[in-house]
Amino acid sequence: MASGLLSGAMSRERIAALPKTDWRTRNDQFKEPRLAENLKLVERLRAVGARHGRAVGEVAIAWTLRNPAVTGAIVGARDPKQVDGIIGAMDFRLTASEIAEVEGP
């Protein structure tokens, strides 16, 4: 789940509040300009999910698995609540227009 980015749980405020000891504070995916790109992607995932009653993480996994070169996804969760946000991906499929929407401009 990209260390929380693709779960929809991360925001600029949450990232800014991470302790200095958190490795994500030094990771390029959590710094500009990549952070802005990643958060835009999450908003596109959120929009698709909202139309289907799906969590951001479910849409992220479905988007990953729609690629024919991908045969499986290893998804981590630290507690049962996190599993609830991803388990539905196993039977969720995106349409071609939704894939284009997620991949955006």
C-alpha cells in the first residue's frame, strides 16, 4: 500500500506530523514534487471508489492487478481494520474508463 500512501490514510498534514525518526520523512515518495503527484493519484482512486462504495485501497489494488504483467499483489496490513479497507479488491474490477481516470493526465 506504498507505506500508507495508497490506503487513502495519508494527507499533507499527517505526513508533516510524522516523527523525524519515521523513515518516510526521508523517502522521496513523501516529499515534493512526488508527494503532490501521489496525493493527486489517491484523490483519483478515492473518486472511483466513492462511486462504487469502495475504499481507496481496494481501488489501488484493483488498478494494480488490472495490468496483465502483474500476477499477484502482496499487500500488508498491521491490524484487522486495515484488512477491511483492502479485502474487497479481490472481486472488484475497473472499467477501461476508470483505469484511464485513475491514470489521469
